[in-house]
Amino acid sequence: MRRILLAATGLAALFAVFAPRALPDGEPVPPAAAAEPPARPRMSPQTEECITCHQSVTPGIVADWLASRHARTTPETALRAEPLARRISVAAADALPEPLRKVAVGCFECHGQAPESHPDTVEHADFKIHPVVTPNDCKTCHPVEVEQFAGSKMAHAHDNLAKNPLFHSLSETLTAGAEVKGGALHVLPPADATRLDTCYGCHGTAVTVSGKRTVSTDLGDFELPVLTGWPNQGVGRINPDGSRGSCAACHTRHEFSLEVARKPFTCGQCHLEPDTPAFEVWQESKHGNLVLSQQQGYTWDAVPWTVGTDFRAPTCAACHASLLVSPGGETIAERTHDYGSRLWVRLFGLPYAHPQPKSGATHEIRNADGQPLPTTFAGAPATSFLISEKEAKRRRAGMTKICAACHGSSVPLAHFAKLDGTIAETNRMTLAATQLVEQAWARGLADRSNPFDEPIERKWMRQWLFYANSVRYGSAMGGPDYATFRNGWFGLTENLREMEEWLALRRKPADGK
Amino acid sequence: MRRILLAATGLAALFAVFAPRALPDGEPVPPAAAAEPPARPRMSPQTEECITCHQSVTPGIVADWLASRHARTTPETALRAEPLARRISVAAADALPEPLRKVAVGCFECHGQAPESHPDTVEHADFKIHPVVTPNDCKTCHPVEVEQFAGSKMAHAHDNLAKNPLFHSLSETLTAGAEVKGGALHVLPPADATRLDTCYGCHGTAVTVSGKRTVSTDLGDFELPVLTGWPNQGVGRINPDGSRGSCAACHTRHEFSLEVARKPFTCGQCHLEPDTPAFEVWQESKHGNLVLSQQQGYTWDAVPWTVGTDFRAPTCAACHASLLVSPGGETIAERTHDYGSRLWVRLFGLPYAHPQPKSGATHEIRNADGQPLPTTFAGAPATSFLISEKEAKRRRAGMTKICAACHGSSVPLAHFAKLDGTIAETNRMTLAATQLVEQAWARGLADRSNPFDEPIERKWMRQWLFYANSVRYGSAMGGPDYATFRNGWFGLTENLREMEEWLALRRKPADGK
Amino acid sequence: MRRILLAATGLAALFAVFAPRALPDGEPVPPAAAAEPPARPRMSPQTEECITCHQSVTPGIVADWLASRHARTTPETALRAEPLARRISVAAADALPEPLRKVAVGCFECHGQAPESHPDTVEHADFKIHPVVTPNDCKTCHPVEVEQFAGSKMAHAHDNLAKNPLFHSLSETLTAGAEVKGGALHVLPPADATRLDTCYGCHGTAVTVSGKRTVSTDLGDFELPVLTGWPNQGVGRINPDGSRGSCAACHTRHEFSLEVARKPFTCGQCHLEPDTPAFEVWQESKHGNLVLSQQQGYTWDAVPWTVGTDFRAPTCAACHASLLVSPGGETIAERTHDYGSRLWVRLFGLPYAHPQPKSGATHEIRNADGQPLPTTFAGAPATSFLISEKEAKRRRAGMTKICAACHGSSVPLAHFAKLDGTIAETNRMTLAATQLVEQAWARGLADRSNPFDEPIERKWMRQWLFYANSVRYGSAMGGPDYATFRNGWFGLTENLREMEEWLALRRKPADGK
């Protein structure tokens, strides 16, 4: 039946329907043809078959892919770009499987790779296809990026929640069900749906194959895998093939647009208030104002990304990930997909801000109290798991170089000194809250066996998870509102006094004082 | 005096000042002229007179209208479009009043229609004009849309608040004034200004003619109606002519831009956190990220709206209203102006999520306890007023077809199964809060005669109105932050423990336990 | 060494790298050359030298400046524009220092002006340069704007916080540090970093020269001033030369883009919820919806700014600052840089909404109770410091004229009458909260010596600073969500009942009642 459809519609008709956009530059184009869009590369015969049906079955993603660079270049062509302009990191064409080299990077090239390594592989039409494309597939052409990402906290985002007993308890407590029985409130474990909706929505689920099902369609019967934890695009997703991460979390399928990945709305899928108000603080900042006001004049998909001409003010990607050069061609920052690797301090308090961890697998950290936390409840950092002062200094110099593309040296110097002060001060505010909640524990007013479930404990959590974090993000990026009123110092100071009042209200005469 | 002005400025000069933009395609244009914008149709003589003065009196709206499709086409021309591309739903030209057929849809065509049916009609210059254009006016050319809308919850948004004794009490309580007398707090009815600012700002006011006033201007004296509840663009506005709704709520006057109506900022006028965080959750979602990143490349005003080529990721309109087709021309979803009609479940808890009501006039619902609510306080749905399981299944299949334009069947299947779980779980969390507030009522700690005014009752309201709703919207559209921290599960679990603590603090020794 | 660099790169190469954008119109261009971008004016030799190094040292800001109007015109050319189209307010070219007249407004023209008056001036290469450009520098070409701004509340934003003992106490209390000693919470003064991050981030710091430092670079050693309170772009910044304000707060350096200043993201750097939700309310409003949906079709940098053709719906700038004309060329509103001068009422409650102050230096106000507040705690306005009813009426008529560009007279008439009602009603809600907190003070449950630090006092503050303000902004601009649920009436009514409950819980048997 597929053959009939192919004859009926034809790929020529398809291309007529999906009007191509001009290919962004970056790859060499024969001079004579420079004025017109380059010819599309040929698709593999397998991909042609995929598209023959899917143009009518799932037309949206076919249109997406046809607009992608993957549809308009081949790995071999991509490798001919100048090193700094290259969007592919495999060393040379002969390091690629032969069938991939001269064809567009189509459906089959990704969904049909190494079928035996993917437990979700099914017989689909005449092919072995896996729905869940993983970093192992992307690695064929993009090994450097996948390798960098694999070492990041993002790649371990699932495990850092699920395998850290304390954080696992935290997430299970925040999302727990409840019922009232005999007049009393009883806590229940979170529903599976809740886990998918909440923490693991961003951290990533563990996707496993729990069975198969058959779907009957106009085109015949198809076997499909039944997947747990699916759909999910969490950044630390555990895939059926055992790999970690979803490149689509940021490089949204199936256009895989660099523009999208570099725009802050992508990071804003997860890095939101009240716990990590990175998107909102950036939006409030002068940088955010400039980008949001003038984004239509930026060249969003240039590689490398030139400060001042391609873009005027940074998005998240500029400071944390992208390959940046000056208009004169000097490299300002190398590309990285280990998103914490340009940072020296981790603003996100657990419960205190601390030097960045050495390894992305933070669930392996143990502090001096034996807890799986980068700092103790009293604030002592788990030094052996965290980067050295020397490394911190090196990273700070690297970030300063990015600032210096637009700012004289006095600006980052004073800015980061201020940030140091804010980290110390917000850590002190966290310590004060910790000492108050410990009074509640010591006096039997709350039960420390689960430190995250009672109202006074939630106030303690709010102190570090919402208020101290907001102040630090506000300080780091310049968002006075978030540092002041919106979950900022207003909260930090109010919360301590409310904790004090809570304790005072429960003081028995025998407590003295 | 108007004649003098006309002579002085002239309409030719006007058109020179207001530079026209090219008319979007969709209507047949003679092939030879295809490259240039079509000639403007002629205005009616009445509209010409309106514009002669109003180009200087209210130039902004004249400019708006001149940029509109209404200014560049006539009903007769609009009817010549292919059925799927048609933006007018009257059956044929001869169903239209003769004077409207061959002129632009100008000031007089709307503000001068059926003057006797509009109590706000005044003598204005030489014409009978009514300021409040209503669905009855729009219906002349757009009968199908007005009819669909008339059955929707939106059309009844005013009555569903004002005629439902419980919701009326809720809205009057939330917005009540107060004063302290003799040391005690006394509650006062809401001010009229408050009602206009708050609930009825979105739900729509009842606009009535309370008198006339005369305005003296350079162009002479003019009589104007004095209107109560005006200005207002609420979606369920009761108009002076008795009709319900304001088409301008979404199709903003006077450009009536389809682009504006389809962009999520329109829906975001009302569907905002903390009660209905639809806009914010969408913005956080992958869909929102894609649209916000790439909106400049979309064709926002195409009719029909083609998935994959006109737009790549959905806004509110795509899933809830627009006529969608595939690039191959197959209809994916019919247009509807009954905005709940593609939905099977109503996420918005009153106090529990429940099947969509059959009728938009939800104030007519009575549950098993006799309350005007779609569910009882214990969670039992008022089944006879709600759609059947069969109808729910049909609607779910229709929405799945929209998803399937871009997603394989496993995605909507698993996604909606997850949503089912989340609805059950958040309803359970609402039940627990209800059982706790009922303890407060039973123990005389709060007075259930008004269930919305006391602090412990507000905590109960927060449970369903803010937290459970946020979780459901977060689940339905993929917004983990809203499902977790931002009014989500963090709130659901914290709130229950705070309610429990509130009760415990007020337990008298005699209460036992 | 600089000379060598100059030879090596050359300014011709520079201009090749930084591709120019077409200059927006507004200045006369010789007819023959109208189709091509005008030739760049020459730079001063000093600016040429600056750029020779800085194109590699800080390439981002060089690119920014090259894209600016400052780089493409000279003061003399700018003066040749028609009066309404003029972007420079010096009376005539001969009022300008001769060296500035015929060159681009480059690095040296601003950073090298009147070096002796700038305490931050250093020897830099062969020049005397000051990093902190101030309104005194901008005033050379833009005296009218600087003069207007100098009288505004914004120009006094630092002093209005720092020199008002009550507000100073408020800001120091909100941002105070804390530690627990001997089990008790002790309050500490705010850290310097905190002051920079929070209130003074928007209000502006006092920038002083505390010393010098030497930086060794590849280009040699450079002396730089060490500045306190730097970097800062707060709108009321006290500069080393004693002037007030930072023009860069809105006219972001170094492109000084009118587009950016007119877009609401600029105002949204500071005017955010929960205290001043101007940006968010506007975003929710119909006006915000229209601008956000159609901003790409606006002409953002036209002078004057024409209602209906350059823009269709207002941003902050349109109503509060810009020179507006009708398509016919009639002036609708004069330009002002005294941003409160079009307003009659100050919505921002301190603690009550009140008529606008006469002077921007609000710290000089004393109310009938001797407090430095525009109203007493009981609500009596400090009339002699506030504008008269006659002046209020004049301003209201001026704003009505702006509304009337798009709305018939009934709309602003009813809209502002509603706003009057809302001001009265929210002031009453503030009074009720004040009377409750005064009960706490009277009964010794709280200490009024610092009225901003205890939990019950924070609830009082929330009433006027968050909830009443949100309702008023929501009313003024049409944001029902902010007037209702999002810090609006839900908060106003809930908060009073919680204050009442707080008092009741602490009622001793002896208290009676």
C-alpha cells in the first residue's frame, strides 16, 4: 500500500508543498550558485519510504524536518566547513558509517541506527525502527557534544534526584498524595502521573519498554513498543538503551533549530521561579531587555556566534554554552555542552551555595555529616567533591573574558565581588533558618526524620530553595525585583521572623525565656 | 462643517497618509493583478462621512480599520473564496442585506445596523449610531461563528457568575470592601468600580443605557448614551440589545486581526495564574517555547491554517478553535467558536475537575446536594448536566487527531492517560482539603454559611482554585514548574499540612486526641 | 603600540566587519542620495583612537555604537531636522562646543567632556577619560530632556529612599541580615552587596571614587578609578560629578536605541510585581496584547511618533513620555522626560494613593503627623506638597486627549471615573489594615518603633505595597487578573481576615470581647 501512496503523491509534490527556506550560510557553496539555495541532498531510500507515508500520517514533523539543516546537508558536506564554523564534531568523514556520509540526516539515519542496541526497536514496515532517539545516536556525528554533555549535571539530572536518598525523599514528599481518615490526614506515595508531571518532567524519567502493542491503521497494522515514563523530554532522561539525556530537551525535534536552542525560552522550560528563576531574572535584566527588544535583528543560527554583530546582548546560551568569537575572529569562549563548566559557584543552594561539583553525578557526594549533600546543614562544603579554588579562579577568568567583550574590566570585577558578598550573606540567612528549624526539632515541635513535610520545615525550605536562590540569581544577572520583593529579601527577612513567631507561639511556660 | 472638512482633506489624502499593507491571500485576485495589492473596495457613503471626521477625531481607530480586512474586501468578494478559505459564513450573497454586499465593511455597516434593536442608538450627525456593536451585528456575515459562540460557556460567562448564587457569593466575598469600627472588622459590599476591575473584567458586565449626555466639540454638539458597565470587553458581556458576548474580546477592534486572535497573548488577557494559568503553562511548555522562538516565521492569518507550513507548534487557537488542515489539504479539525467543545474534561475545579458541561449556561446546573455546582463538595459529578462518556470519548479522539499531526499515536495515548491520573489525584487532594475545612465547620471554628470568607476557608479555596488547577494545567500542556513549585504540588501538600496545623492549634483539651 | 594596531587593522577594515544598517529617516538627506544610506560622518581623531584599540578590547560596545544614531549623524546635521522630528534639543549649533558640531558623537565626545568636573577622570592613553558618563554630559546636546528629568521623581529616586528616614528604615529592614545567637534571632545591617542587588539596583547608588588601580594589559598599563556603588544603572544614581540619574537606565548604552527605550521591556526592568506590577498588568491588558502580537509591524524609532501608523496600541512610553502626533500631524502630547508629569494621581500607596507630588524630591515632604510621607497613616494627604485639584484636572485632560486618539470620549470618562472609585476603595482597605496593625501596637503585640519588621507589620505592608497597588495598576491599565487573584482583591480581603485572626489568637482572657 505504501508503494501506491508513493506513486500517488510523489516526493516532488511533497517538496512543492513544503516551501523551502534559504539555507543559512556556514557551509561552502559553489560561488556560481551562491545566490540561489543549494540543491537538497538526496535522502536515503529508507528515509524516502518513511516520508512517503509520514507526510500524511504526521505531516507536522515532516515539515519540521524539511525545514531543518539535517534535511539540507549531509555529514560529508557539513565536514567541509571551516573548523570554527563546523556544526559536526566527528573527526573526519571516514569515521562515519559509510551509508550516512552522502545523504541527508533523515528519519532512518537516526531512528534506524544500531537497532539491536535499542530495546524499543520494533519491526515497522520493512525496517527496524526505535522511537526513542538517544545521545548514542546523535554521537555518531556529534561525539564531542555528547561527551561533554555526559559529564554534566544535566545528564545526571534523573539520578541526582532518584539516587540521592535525601532528594528522593524531598521530591516524594513534595508530590505526595493524601487522604483524610478518621479525621486525620494520611500521606500517600505520589501517583505515577504526578511524578511524570513534576520533578521528572524536567529531570527526565527512566524510559523502559514494558511491552508491545499493535495499532491498526488505514496503512495496515503496526507494532509499537509500550514505554514507561514516556513521553518525556527531561534533560537527564534514562533511555531504553541505557544512555542519559535527551538532546531534544533543547534541540527540539524535528527541526533541531539552533535559533530555538539559543533563545531563552528553551532554558525557560525548566529554569523558572520560584526555585531557579533564571529565565525571569534574565528577562528583568538589562541583557534580557535588550534581547527581547531587538531579537529580530540578531543572527540566531550563526556558527561561530559573533559578539556585537550576530548578537548584542547575551541569552543563556551565550554565557553558558555557545562558541563565541569577536568580530575580528578571535575566540572568546569555546563551545561546551557541559553547562556548568563555565561556572565556579553553584548558586542553587543545597541548602547553601557552594563551589561547583567536580562530577555531574552529584548523588555520589557525601558531606562531613554523611549526607548526600554538597554542604552540611551547618554550611560546611563537601570540599573533596567540589572544584578547587584554583579551578574556580580559572573559570571566573573565563567568564570575565565573556563579559569583557562589552564591558571594561571594572564591571565584571566589581560585579563578581558583589556576587561573592551576596553568596555569603544569603548563606548566612539560610544558616539562621536552619538554626530555627533545629530548635523546632530539638523541642519536639517537628520531626526531623523527614525534614521536608511539616509547615515549619517548609518555611526552612522556602528560605534556601526560593528566597536565597532568587536573591542569588537576581544578583548574578541583575534582577533587582527578584532580589528584593519577588521571593527575594522581603521573603528572607519575613520568613525568619515568622519562624521565630511560630516557635514563640508554641513556647510552653516551662520552656522559660 | 463636516462637508468643509471633507473638502479640505479628502479621502485621497487620507489613503496617502495611511499606507496600506498588502492584503493576505485567500481571496481570488485577477491573475494579471496578482503582483499588486488589489484595489480597495468602495466605502458606503455613510462610512465615508464617518471617516471624514473620525480620521481627525479618533485617528488611531481609523488607521486600525484601514489596515483591516474589513476595509479591503466586501462580503460579496469574501464569499467567492473557496469554502475552506472562506472567512464569512453567511450562506450566499443574497442572504445579506443588499446595501452591505458590495461595500467595505465600514463604520456604518456595523455601528449603523438595525438601529431600532439597539437601546444605545443615538442620533449622531445625520445617522442613527450605536456605540456597542454586538454579536447580533456580527451575525449578519458570520452567523455560524455567532451561533457556536452563543452555546459556549464564554457567552454565558456573566450569567454563570451573576446568576449562580454560590459563585456570586464567591465573587462578592473576594472583592468585598471592609472597615474597622469599634475595633472590629466589618465587611461591606464591593464597590461598583471593583466589580468592573475584577471578575466582570473578564466575565463581562451587563451594559445598560442609563441616560444620555451631550458633548460639545469643535464639530458641534453630540448626543451620547450613558452606559453602565462600560467600557468592558468581557467575553460574556450582556449587551444593551440583550445579546451575550463581545467578539472584540478576542477579535480586537478595529483591525479584527486574525493574527492577534490566534496569538496566545489574546487568551492571556484572562487565562492567567493563579486560578487558570493556561497562558503561563503554555509559555513554559515545549509548544510555547517553539512558538515564542519562531513566531516571526509563521503565517498567522492563513485560512485554513496549515499544520507544519503555516505554523509549527500550536497556540491556544490551534487546539481549541481554528480550522486546521494538513499540508496535503486534509481537514484535521473544523473551526469552532464554542471553545470548550473540543474538550472532554473541565480541568477547572468547581471544586473538582469534571466532565464538560452539556450547556454553556452552567448556572443552571444543580448537583445532588442541590448546589449550583457541577460536583458536590464530596466530589460527585452532576452527571445529568455533563457530557456522556461516549461524547467524551469522541472529543478525546478529535483532540488526539490534532496531536497526531505531529506526534505518533503513543504520545497522545500516554499523555492523556497521565492526565487522567492527575485529575484523579488532584481531585483526591481537593477532597482531603474539603474534609479538613468541614472539620473546622463542624467544630464551630468557621462558619459555613459563607464558605469563602474566613482564613481556613481561603486555604480550602486555594487548594482547588489555585493549586489543583495549576497542577492540571501543568499536566495537560506540559509545564513542570507549574505542576511542582509554582502553585503546584508544593502548594497542595504544604496547604494540607497547614490546614491540619491550624486545626491542631485550635484543639481544646476537651477535643481529645 | 596603539599606532601599530591602527596601521595593522585600519578603520576601513573595521567598517567592513561591522555591517551598517540603514539609518532611519528623520534627518534631511540630499534627494539624489535618498536611496542609499548616507555616508558616515567623520569621527573626531580622539574617537578614532579610542576605537582603534577598543574594537578588539571591547568589540561588543564598539559594534553597538556603530549601529547607533550617534555614530551616523553629527549634532549639526541633527539640528537640521524639522522641529517635531528633531532628536536634539540644544537651541542652535553655535550653542554647542565647536569641536562637537561636525563630528559623530563618539567615545571621546562623551567620555572626554569636561574632564575636570568628573572626579572619576583618569589619564587613559593620551586622554583624560571618565568612565561614568552623566546627565551633565548628555545635557550638552539634550538640555531640555535633562532639565525635565532633573525635576522628576526618578532623578531623585536615590535620595527619596536614602534621605527619607522612614523609607530608609523600610529598605534597611527588608534587606537586613540576621543570625541566631543563644537561640534568639538577631538582626544585622544589610550587607553592601545586598544594597547594590536590591533597592538601589533600581533607585540608583551613590557612585564615588574611592581610589585608583592599575591594570596591566597587552596594550600597556592603564590607570582606572575604583568606584563605590558601581556598576549601577539605577535611574536616580548619584554620579561622581554630583549629578543625578543615569540616562543609560532607559537609553541603554552604547546604541542608545529609541526602539529599546520605547519598548516596555525597558520599563519592565524595574516596574514589576508585586509592588509596582506595571509591566505585568500592561502585558495582560488589551494594549499589551496588541503590542506583543504586532510589534514587528510598528515603526519604533520614528520622531515624532504617529498614532495609528507608527504604532497601534500604546507602550509605557506612549502614554508617559513620547511626543505623539496624529497621522494628520497634529500634536497629541508633547515629549516629556519628567515621567510623572502627565499623571494626576500617584497610584503607588505610601501608604495611600494620593495626588502627585509637586516636586520630584519627595523626601522633603512632611505630612500632618510630621512623617516624611505624602499621607498620614490615617490617610490625610500632605496637601501643600501635592499638586492642586486644578493641576490634576489639567493633567487628566491631557491624558484623556491621548486616549481619545483611539477611543470616543465615553471610554476615558468612564474609565477614569472607575479608577477614582478604585482609589477610594483600596485606600479604605489600607485604612482597615492600618487600624488593625495599630491594635497590635496598642496592645503591645508588636513594636511600632520599627513598623516594618514584625510579621503582623509585614501583613500591613502587603496590604498597601502589594495588594492595593496591584489592584490600582490593574484598574488603571485593565488587568483583571492583577486586580482579582494575582496580589489583588483576593489578597486584600484574605489579608484583613488573617490580621483579624492573628489578633484574636493573641487575645488574652483579660482583653475581653
